[in-house]
Amino acid sequence: MAKGDQPFAGISDMMTQNFEQTRKTMESFGNLFEKTVKASPWLNADLNKKIQRYTEQNIAAANELIAKLSGVKDVQTFWNVQTEFMQAQWNAFSEQMKDIGETVTKDMTAASKAVAA
């Protein structure tokens, strides 16, 4: 196949080359975030675990997106992968925020009762 028949060949090669660097950067961010969350005195253990788990899930989803995009061969596939990723991330974000909100509300209610007692 001629190079002109593969408009995403250069992009795919570039993304493949940068995938490992991006993965390492995201892992470093995840490790830093984990240390920060663990050091926070105002977050309880359950909330810390949830935030850490969601961060890991989001990083894994971004890594999966990069891997999928590195194999893209045409515009239609590129947009399909992007659209699927964004829909999945909006759904995940909504569920994560609902869960975190419920946990914080529960913790604040318990703290209020403890102070009032």
C-alpha cells in the first residue's frame, strides 16, 4: 500500500513511539497523587481508596485510548475510538462523582452527629 493510502501512518508511528513515555508520565502522576491522598489528614481511608481506585481506572482508560489510537488506519476509526472513549469517560466520571459524593455526605453526616453528641 502506498504511503498516500495510509494517511494516519505517520501519526500512528508517532503515537506508538510516545506511548511508553506517556504511560510512564501517567504512572508518575498516579504515584504522586496516591502519596498526596494518603498524606491528607481530612480524607478518610475509604474515600482515599476510592479516589485512588478511580485515578488508576482513569489512567488505565487513557492508556487504552493511546494504544487503540496507535493502531488507527483511517479517519472514521479515529473518530469512532475518540467518541467511544469520551462516552465511556463521561459515564465513568458521573458514576465516580456520585459515589464520592455519597461517601463525603455519609462522612459529613457522621461527623456532624459526633460533634453534636
